[in-house]
Amino acid sequence: MPTLRELSLKYGFKIIIPSNDHEPKDVHIFKGDDDFAKIEIESLKVTKCFLKKNELKQALEIVKSNKDYLIEQWHKITKI
């Protein structure tokens, strides 16, 4: 799964868009090895979450403030 390295370094989370992903557009945001949230980019809907409450809040803010960039990267990575 491709990592969005520049955002990951900036925010301290590992941010991934699976290359075999499908609609709706989403990202996987990891804190540590196992804790992550799966967040739909356009609606900010959380479909899976194993993050602490404050980490989820940060993850949602990352997606919200980088929405256009994440959508662009989602299309490049998934080729959809």
C-alpha cells in the first residue's frame, strides 16, 4: 500500500491509500503499528477506528485540511 510520505512526516501518522482501493475514496491513517482509522475522504465518515479519541480527532483534521490533495493522490494511486 503506497504511503503518502510527505503528509506522514508532516503529521506523525502513517497515511496510506491502498492501490487496489475502490469507491468510496478513503485513506488509512496509522499511529504505531496496529492502531489505525479508515476515513472516507469526501464525507469524513469513519468506517473503522482503532485510534484513541484524540488521535482520531487529529486524523480527521488531517483528512479535512488535505482533502483535495488526498482525492488527487487517490486517483493517481488507484488509477480510477
